[in-house]
Amino acid sequence: MNESKHKKSIGISGLAAYVPPYRVWLEDWCNWTDNQWPKIREVVGRSFRMRGPDHSVYTMAANAVIRLIDQYDVDPSRVKFLGLGTESSTDNSAGAIIVKGMVDQAMIARGKSPISRSCEVPEFKHACLGGVYGMKGAIRHLALDGAGSQAIVVCADIAEYARGSSGEPTQGAGAIAMLLEEDPKLAVVDLVGSGSASDYRIMDFRKPMSRFCGQDRTESHQVQDFPVFNGKYSTTCYIDETLHALNDMYEKRGLDAIEYLRSLRTIFLHRPYRRMPETGWAVSYLFALGRGNAEDRAELASYCYEAGVDIDALLAEMISKPEVSNLADPERLQYEVYPMTMGVLRAFRASRRFSHEILDKLRLGSDTILDLGNLYTAALPAWMAAGFEQALDEDSLAAGEEVLTLGYGSGDAAEVIPFFMAESWREAAAKIRFADAMELTLDLDRQQYEALHDGRQVSGLDYVARNEFVIDRVGASADRHFSDLGIEYYRYIA
């Protein structure tokens, strides 16, 4: 473990999830939209969740934090850092303080202590990477002026896309809360051994404020937050940023890339849909082969042979320094900066080695996440929560074992962070209860889905909230002496 520069071990002691119950089966969605179910199942997943009429990113975040406090018996007065990672915020001033206010209300209603008044309440925004940045901020807080206290970081998002767009099947909604402290019970987070990368990519996935202009909220509490995105370009950005973050980590830790990748048993990557992490990790493996010894290059050459690619040309492509942002041009029809690598990837995917080096290492929790959809900032911690819970069932992780995580945010930036399982990880994992969070479901028919998606009144949603917050109303006053236009008011249902 790379802890020589750490004065203390700091990391995650607990995870808790809130997932709205409204579910859309992708096989049904394919029938409604004339899409191909076998392809959607292979590339995307099985189902996704949607926020309800009275949900917002803030209610989901508060609900996840309340569950974290309950499941891990947290004393809220010890929490001196509450961070919110999201790209779905609907207030450009307040953020995590809204979540704190709700949690305090619930704790007081139960006769318990609220979160400490001296708690910091930052919000972190960088597309899907906001939660990872929040976690890093919390760890730095605990290492310095917040020493001896606890921190909570909650990742909450609503991924929604216009009906008829290519992103529509990759929707999702939910929140994951993380408890961080010294001497963590679940996993030590090794920031010293982590890798970072960032580069401005203009338009792969953006949310300019002009999208909100003129939206009618008379029927619904919801503001529709459909992104501007370019799918093929986004995949290229994800792969390139992953490679750069890994290279940064290799150099910091003095690692032999391919030897290190082969040594890992479990990896969690940002997962907007099923195929993306498989592709990102497989390309990383191919690049590591290219940096390896003669035997490693012979393995790479075998895939090149199957793909009809010259290995010397491929190696030249791998050491090139492409300017990905140059592809952000509507006149271009080719968004690949590593076209030969992607051709070799297809041959690698058909090999026996692919299952062992890629799929097996992405296995933990992957089946559960097929029924969640994209959670943006919460996608990575949700997969980790599901994976740690499965590892507990199988007893398939060991104390001290390294688990590699990779977060990514469009725009672009990536963080590769090693986790080391704590001695008491089994006890901490037993309290995650991710399967319980996924258990309550209400399957939507086509009319309900379309109405809920479009912000219209929905009939037949037979769901009674328990121990959670909902939006009670939205302010509409713009009076000179009192104005609350657009401000959400919340109600706690015990």
C-alpha cells in the first residue's frame, strides 16, 4: 500500500443508497420506440429508474444521507464536512446546505442531534466527476483542519435525455452517500498514489443554461435538464482521459503498466452504460501491452493479426499525442483519434483473454447495475456499493487488497484512485444494503413513462413515501417585499 507519505489512514467507512422506485424496462422501451432489444441489452443494460413527481436532486441526496446515518449509527454532530457532488442542481447559489437543512429537519423530528453547526457545505461540479472531487476534498479536510471529525459526501443526479435521442435508454436517477473518516472501516483511499488528467474538450457533453429558458412548470415541480451531447466524440474523450490518468498514476507509483493491470482482481470505472467501462478498460489493457516486454507485444501482435492491423503502425498510434479537441468540428465525420486501436479492440473482444482480463475484473456488482441506469456522479459509487455487497456474499475480496477506481467527467477530466480494503470491510459492507434500496419498484407503462418524462400529471403511481423527503411545493412569489420564485419547499414523511 502506498501510504508512506500519509500521517493517517483516511477513507470510506460506509455507503448508502436512495433509488426512486419508478422503473422502465428497456425491453418495454424498445417495443415502444422500435429499438432493437438485443443491442440495447448488450450495450446499455436492462432497466433504468426515473425520479418521481415530487423528487429533486436535493430530496434524493437528503434521503441517501439519512439512510447512511441510520445504517451506520452516525452521530450527526460529529459531521464537519457535508459535500454534494452533482450536475443536476437547480439552484445556482445554494447546494449542499439545502441537503443539510433537510437532514437537520429529519433528525430534530426524531429527537436526535442535527449535523454540526460548524460543518462545511461545499458543492462540487464537474459533470460525472463531481462526487469523486467531493470525496478527495473530504479526505483532505479530514487530514487537516477537520482531523478527528467525520465527513459525508453525497453524489446525486438525474440523468434525463430528450425522447427520441440516442441517450434516451441511458437515463437514470438516484443518490449514494459516503461516510469518510480516519481509520476507515470499509476501504482506505490512497490519494498519494492516485492519477489525474484534464483537458478542455468543448462540446462532448454540456449543459448550457440556455436550455432552461421558457420552461413551463405549471403541471410539474420538475425542470427538464436535457444535455447537449455528441455520443461518438464522448466515447473518444472518455478513452483518452482514462489513458492519461492511468499514465499519471503509473509514473507516480513507478508501475510496470501491464504487470500492474494483470495483478488487479477488481476494478470499478465510471459507468454511463454497460459497454463504456468495458471499452475504456480494454483499450487501457491494449496500451499497456504496447508498453510491455516482447511477450506482451507478441500478445498484442496476435490481436493485430486478427484485425488486419500492422503492429508497428499501431504502436506509433499509441505513442502519438492527439489533440482530441480538434475533433470538435461539425464538418468531421470521424471522431476516432485511435482508429487502429479500436479495430484491434474488436479482435481482442473476441479472444479468450478478454473475459479474464476485462470482464472478470469488472464483474462485481455489474449485474445489479444493469437495472439502475446512468446516475452521473453517483454511477461510480453505486457500482462500488453493489460490488462490495456482492463481494461480501461471495467472500471474494481480502483485507489489504487493492481495488482500482476510475472516475470521469465530460469536459474532460479523470481520476484514477486506488482503494485498499480495510480489515473490517465485511462488517462495513454488511450495512450498505444496496439490494434493499433497489428492491422497491413500480414498473411504468408507456403512458406513465412519457407523462413523467415530459413533466405532465401522471395517473396510477401508487407509491407512499416513508422516511424520506419530497417536494411539498415550489415558491411563486416575486413580490417586492417577499420573493421565493422557484424555491423548492420540502416535507419530511416519517
